[in-house]
Amino acid sequence: MNVSAWAIRHPLPTTVLFVVLTALGLLSFRSLPITYFPTIDVPLVTVTIGDPGAAPEDIETAITQRVEDAVASLTGIEELESVVEMGRSVTTVEFELSVPIDRAVADVRDAVASVRSDFPSGIDEPVVARVEAESGPVVTYAVADPSLTREELSFFVDDVVTRELRSRAGIGRVERIGGVDREIQIRLDPDRLLALDVTASQVNAELGRLAFDAGGGTMRTGDVDRMVSTVATLRSLEDLEATAIRLPNGSSATLGSLGTVIDTYAEPDGFGVLDGTEVVGFSVLRARGASDVGVADVVDEAIGELLTAHPTVRFSRIDDSVTYTLGNYHSALKTLAEGSLLAMVVVFLFLRDWRATAVAAVALPLAIVPTFWAMQLLGFSLNIISLLGITLVAGILVDDAIVEIENIERHGRMGKPARQAAIDASAQIGLTVTAIAATIIAVFMPVGFMSGVVGQYFREFGLTVAIAVFFSLLVARLVTPLLAVHLMRFHAEIRRAPGMVERAYASLLRIAVTWRGTTVAVAVLLFAGSLALAIRLPTAFLPDEDNGKIQVSVELPAGSSLDDTRSTAETIRNELKNLDGVGGIFIRGGTNASGQRGLNLASLLVILEPKTERALSAQALTPLVADALRRVPDIGFEPLNSSGERDVSVSILSRDGTAASEAADAMLRDLAMAPFAVAPASSETARTPEIRIRPDIERMANAGVTTTALADTVRVATVGAYDDDLAEFIDRDRRIPIRLQLERSARDDLETLRTQRVPADDGRLVPLAQLADVDFAERVSRIERRDRERRIDVAFDTPEGMASGPGMNELRALVAVRGLPAGVRLEASGDSDTQGNVFSGFASAMGLGIGLVFVVLVLLFGSVVTPVTILVTLPLSLAGVVAALMLTGTAVSLPVVIGILMLMGIVTKNAIMLLDFAQEGEREGLSRAEASVAAGRERARPIVMTTLAMVAGMVPAALALGEGGDFRAPMAIAVIGGLVVSTLLSLVVVPALHTLMGDASNALRRVLSRIGSGGRAEASVT
């Protein structure tokens, strides 16, 4: 059935269909969320267990390994990672995508509960939670109010700002940056404790028994039931100072007589400094599925309301990801519009008819706009991946319409009426147009169903392209012929002599068909040479993007205090503030850019001026920032790329932590001398100095002292009791923790620590020095684990001009890597790991796509030879891709792989158009060679026109203009190179290959016929 003829005879259904589709698309476009990357719904569950004061090695064996062993047997686990720091263990369980998150949380909670009794006593209760927030912070603000103290401002952020933001839709988490927490501190005098024969832990236990609220049941007085409650929490400092503490000898003493009671704030573990001024700030992370832009708008609205309610407060935006995300969104739409306009210019230059150009132009919006409706139904967002697909497909969408229009125009020049010309032309070209669209859909559908987390990223890309091409096919078969009937005007064909280019092409084509074996052999040699050069092309996961900021992780020597980190932050600012292109500097102390915590760590964010206002790109400024940081004494630093990773990163894994550490050290020594490694670093932190208490079990047994009593005494004397065990002070509606510990001078005195007394079972107090040895030592401050093995990450950047792929190859050739000891193994991590997964996933999807293309072509052409001929032409584009990448110095990255995948669908278009016309000529009585030459001469014009239209549509993307242009450019460069070369080659190679394959098919058919005839003759004789 000719659906185009039906649409021409019945225009109303087609008109209504596309009016409805366009309306739905426009409505969906307005409501689609705008994000940077697609929404990745990975089931992640974390298990957080605190053990304040415990060393990482102790937590690893006593807590972390037991948690890992408990959850490792659960069904559907993809990856298991743990991070152990001072006083805390965090285990992250990643499940397969098919596992419902609620079931995952329940399974992990049950597994942890089954081993809860095996954990040390006194730990914080395990917290099992799903990971709700997605990606990094959307916006980060600084808050200032001259009328508030730092503690009051911190409480304002925690209580007012966070509460207001968390009530808004789309906000997943709010994190405070810097600031302090109010705390009532009781700083005990060690001499006074000694005189009264009491320990800090005993005082703390007595205070905990006195200062709490408890329910006491119910009573009925008169006719009313009343609750009975005991209220013993303290509500003033005077009450707290006057609280009587029972002493071991039976007497009592007030807390005020044992030390100093101060209303102050807890010792901070971080800070934020913006352009030299310490600030209290907060970061907002979006919930799963929410729009970056929508969350930023919600935050702006909430801040506006907060400013109205609190006029003295000032909010300053430090950083945001929305500006770049929104810039990429607008830039992609602008690139789409510019590419579409250039494609229409090319069409007009070929057709020289504004009516035909207008008909072709209508195809673009009618195909793209309904795609937005399908994207909303599938839960997609407008992100860098889906927008890349729409930008990429713009030239293809007009391609089907061009093929239809050119053929209609050709029939019109034969003198046919417009209606008959449209019907005949669409019937003749229908199979070709359908085959072209079907092959592209077959190529991209497998990408939409890639497995794993990588598949989650590219599901939106593959399906968006496939859906848009499907709508393009509908437009070409229904709308284009209908519009051609009513808009196009035809004139009788004027015979003209072929031009010089046409005559030269016809001569070349006859030579190629005559010497078909030589022609095909030259094409094979060209492919082999391209393949040899392609192997030498550099590889990378993602191209460097200029997102307007530079992130650096900074580390001070182990044992440095937060004040040391704060002082170094000021030195760093002074070194960087005068660099050209730097607009601001934000330094966050207490954590590095990767989220690792530590008083000696800092995260540096260099905020750059807008692209249009600076001479250097972020990539060019990064080495200048590194040079400035090298002038800062006693720090180590790691610049991160635009995706927050190093160029090359690997993980060293082993069950033996010492062996993994030694392997990492050997690798770092080799990398330090390697010219391909810039700033190599290891995730293994420097060993932190500590005071180590080694109990003597025999002496403790003789004295009747338990290890628990000894540890409690030391903990309370130095850092105070566990947070869950702290008594509370009530100030209006706030509950303020009361921390009891020795005064600062005593806590920092080793001799005072040795003289601390530990309660024995019989009530005696035994000096610590009689029970244990106290000396200096070192310990690791952080332990990382993956799949129940110790993990140490080693990472480095590559020098300018070297991509990450060659850097990884050089790393694997190091002596330290080739000679890894038994039980130690190396795995790619970070971007290096993702690059391998993405490339292998795309290779599989590409192979499956080519298989589907073959099946589709067999079904459409009813032949095996024709599809094989079409698929053999696929490698013709490789020479163009390699040449374009080499000329522009572009590495093979993710966008390039996407471009190659697109070429697999586009290149078949030329072969389909040529072969379909050649077969039509053969049916009309022409020889195969004559039909092939005629097809080349007749179809060269639409083939060149559609190719140039697609190339024109790619030019704005190839120029890397606007935000996100760095990501789109490599893809466009690869597609342009592949299109140009494959088109030129296919116009010559495909006709020659068609005659060769056709003759080979006939020869094979004759051989099989003879074999069959011989078999039948033998059967008749017998």
C-alpha cells in the first residue's frame, strides 16, 4: 500500500495527527526537566557506623569487615565499597539496576541486624539509608549577617534555611559548609579530680544519670487522665554548675567546683573561605529525577522569601552547576537552529526553488517537536546526552524529506500534474526512504538498551535518535508528498548538456565498473590503511570541557591542625588572586575535592571569569594554577579535570593491605620519573601521628580493670563521651549537648594522660601508667576497600598533547606494574574504568545494530545479496573519520564513538539509494553494469545534496561554540569527515561492488543449480 497516496487523497487525518503531535510535543518541551547528565537511578544503600575515637585499623576488623561479610551474600549486588576513617565506617552497596531500592534497603538492614551483636559495645547505632541525592551540588551559597555570631549564623543555616529548603520539591539534601555547633563544655580540672578521688568518666556517668527526661506512666486525677513525666534536663548554666555529683567516697561536689562550665561551640572540623573571608555556607543537592534548573529556581524563590522574613541576612552565590547546564541547553538549541538553517540553505542552492525548500524545512519541526512528547513519556530529561542526539539527528531528519522532494521534482519535470507526480514519486522512492530510516533506527535501538550504569547514560541518546528518525519517516511518507501537491510548482524538463563535473564523474564511474575488481581492491586497501592509522589515534573518555572553574584537592602534612589548614588557605589565595582570568577563590577546609575528610585536607575551587571575558581556557589556566600552588610550601595537590577525575586512574587491590601499600609506593616511584605522568598521587594518606596506649593484660587483670573501663576513661578525658551518650541542656526549644572533658592544657599534656586513673572492679582508682604503656606512634588515617579487599588508587594527569589512553598504556608498561606480587592486582578506576566499559558497551551495541540492519534490509529487499552489498560499504567512512581526527588533533573519545555509530546508519543511505535505483533499471531491461552507471548518474545529485545538508547541519557543532561545545565538537568532526569521504567513495565503489556481487551471486546460483540437477538426474537413473 502506498501510504503517501492515501495521505494525498485523505489530507485531514494526516493534518490532525501532526497538529496533535506538535501540540503534545510543545507542552512536553516546557515540562521536561533540564539536567547536565541523564537521571541515573542506581540502587545505592549506605551503612554508616560511628565509633568515636577508634582507629581505622580497629574499625576495619571489628566493624567494616563484618558488615561486608554480612551483605556480600545478598542477591543482586553489583559492587561493594567501604571507607574507614577515624571513628567512622561507611559501606556503600551498589545493587543491580533491576533490584528495587526498597527491597535493597530492607535486605541490607536485615543483614546488618544479623551481626549487630558482634560489633563492639558503645558504638553508634548503625544507620542504613538509601542514597537519595544525585550528582554534585546544584548551587552553593554563603550566608552573612552582621547581627549574628558565627554560632548563631550556623544555627540559622541549620534550623531556618535548611528547614525551609527541605520542604521544597526537588531538593534532596542540604549540606552546611563551615560554621560551628553550639555546645556546653565542662572543662574539668585534673588536680581537683585527683584531690576528690574521682575520674572524668565517673563524673560523666553521674551527670548522664541525673540530666534526662523520662516518661512515668499515667494517673487519673478527678475526671482527667494525666501523663506523668520526670523532667530533669537542665535549663540554665547556673543549674548546671550547681548540679551535685556523687563522689565514690559517698560525699558530693558541684560541677562548678570540679571545673569550668562554658557556653561555647564544639571544636570545628571544617571551614569555608571565600576570597579571604571566612563564611558559613550551604550546598543544595537535587533529588533523583529533579531538574537542575528547577531546583535552582526553587532555591532562588526560597531565598527571596527568607530575605523578606530576615532583612539583615545576605546570601551570596559561590558556585553553581546550573549556569553551565543552562548554557549547554541554550547552546545546543542554538546549534540545532543554526545547523537546520544551514541545511536549508544547501537544499535551496541545489533545488533553486523556495517552495521545495519550504516543504523540506517543515520536516524538521514536525519530526523534532513530537520527539519531546515521547521523551516525557519515557521519563527523559533535556541533558547533554539527549540534546546531543537531537543536534546530531537534525541533518538526518531533513534527509528523508529531501529524497522525497527531489524525486517528486524529477517526476514533475516529466510533465506530470503535481498530484500524479507526488503519488508516482513517493511510490517509487518509498522502499528507499523506509529502508534508510529503518537502518538508522536499527543502529540506535540497541544503544537504548545497553546494560548497566553505562546503559542508563546512553539509553536516552539511542532512543531519542530512534524516535526522532521514526517521526521523520512519518513526515516524509505522509506530510512531504501532501505539501508538495499544494505548494510545489513544476516546469517541463529542459534538456541540457551534462556539465564538466557530471561528465568526469560518468567517465570515472564507467572505469570503476569496468575495472570493478581493482576498484574494490583499492577500497579494501584504503580501509586497511585507515585501520592501521586508527589504532595509533589517542583515546580518552571525555574531551576536556571549559565549565568555568578549576577544582584542586589540597593536602597538608599529616597531623596538621585546622588552623594550619586555614593559614595555608590564605597563602594559596594570595598566590592565585592575581592570575588573569580568575574571578574568585573558594576554599573549603576539612575535606578535599573528592569528599575525603581530614583536618589537613582542603578543597580549592578557582572560579573563572566568563569565557568571553578571559583570554585563556580552563585547560590552559590549570597549569598556571598548578605552578602557583608549587610555590606554597609543605602541601600536596591534585588538579581534577572537568568531570572531577584525574586523566588516568587505577586501583591496586589486595587482601593484604601491606602488599597493596608497597605496590602503590613502587608504582609512584616509577611514575615520579616517567615523562608521561604529571603530578602522580596515591589515595593512601600519609600516616597520622598518634599517642598509642598499649594495655598490659596481666597487669590489668591483677588490678581488676577492664579494657572497656580504660578506654572510657581515656575517651571522656580527651574528646568526651560518645555523642549519643551526652547529657543535654535545654535552651528554649533547643537541645544543646553537654560535653565533659579535661581542660585543654591537660588534654595536651602527655604526663597528665599517664596519671589519669581508671576505676577497678572493687572501686579503687588505678593510674593509667600502671596498666599500660603510653608512647608515640603512627597510624593510617583512612582505609578504602572494594569487594572486601584493600584498595589504593593511583592517579595522574597526562602532559599536554597526550590523551588518557596512551597514558594508561604507558602505565601498564611500568616495571612496578608488570612485576606486581602475587595476590595484588590492578584495575582501571574512575574515568579510565568508565572509558573501557563505555567503549566495550558501544562495540557490542554497534555489532548488534549492524545485525539488526542486515535483518531489516533482508526483509525489505527480499534478498541476501543486496543487504550484504550495502553492509560491505560501512567501512568506507573510517578513512574520513581517521583523516578528520588526525587533521584536527582530536582524540577518540565518547562523542567520537557516538559519531561513528551514527555513521553506521547514515553511510548505508547512499548504498540503498544507488542499489534501489540500479535494481529498478535492471527490471526495465538494462544490464547490471548499465543500470549501475545509470543509478550513479541519476542519484548522485540527491546523494550529494543530502550529504552536504547533513554536513552543514554539523558545522555549528564542529566549531565548538557556546557551553558544551567542547563535548559536541569531536562528534561533529568525526561525522563530517566520515560523511564526506564515504559519500565520495560510495558513488564509485557501490556501483562497482554491485556488479561484482551480482555476478558472484549468479555464478554461485549456477553452481548450486548444477549440483541440484546432477542430484535429480542420479535419482531418476536409480
